[in-house]
Amino acid sequence: MDKLGIEWKILVAQTISFSVVFFVLWRFAYGPIFAMLQARREKIADALAHAEQIKVDVARTEAERQKILAEAGDKANKMIDEAREAAARVREQETQKAISAAEQIVAKAREAAMQERAQMLVQLKREVGRLVVRTTATVTGKVLTTEDQQRLSAETEKQLTA
């Protein structure tokens, strides 16, 4: 190998020197750098996995929030409908009460009018009977007895009733 210009002593010394430098660099420089890079890759992977989990949690929470809002809206609409139905029932009940009260007032007014009419008819019959008796007494020129007056009043009343 001397012909190639290689000296074994220098080659062995350089090989030993390279091996020592390589070992020292590997042990104190490359090893920690590679370990740090590996740890960083793992942290990034964990962070990405955690971010995906957070996205899933946020989506689930948003879905639950939408569901709760929809349920609250449905409950509110149901309460509004129930309130409207209750108001309609109360309005109908009050209307029925008012109609009933009006019918009672009209019935009482009719009854009072009928009683008043009956009283007026009774008074009219008496008055007509009295006038007939007086007119008869005046026309005949004689004084009528109580019996005559009663008979004329009864006949007049009978004719007015018929």
C-alpha cells in the first residue's frame, strides 16, 4: 500500500482519532439532539391528537348546545300555545257568563213587563167596569144597586176577556 501513498500508521491513527471524535460527537452532541428531536416529534403528535380531541369535544358541546336551545325553543312555543289556549278558554267562559247574565236580565225584564201588563189589564178592566156602571146609571137615570153594579161589571169583564 505504500505504492498508493497510504501509510498504515497514519491510517490507524486517523481511524482511531475519527472513531473517538465520532463517539464523542454521537454521545454528547448527536444523541441529545436526536433525543430532543424525537421528544419534540412526540410532543407535536400529542398536541395534534389533543387538538383533534378538543375539536371533537367542541363539536359535541356545540351539538348539545344546539339541542338544548332547540328544546328550550320548543318548550317556550309549547308554553305560548298553552297560554293562548288558556286565554281562549277563559275568554269563552267569560263570554258564556256574559251571555247567561244578559239572558237573565232579558228574562227578568220580560217577566216584569208581563206583570206590569197584567196589572194594567186588571186596572183597565176595573176602570172600564166602573165607567160602564157609571154610564149605565147616567143613561138609565136610575141609581144602580150594588148587585146591579156587580152584574154589569162581571158582564163587561166577560166581554173584555173574550
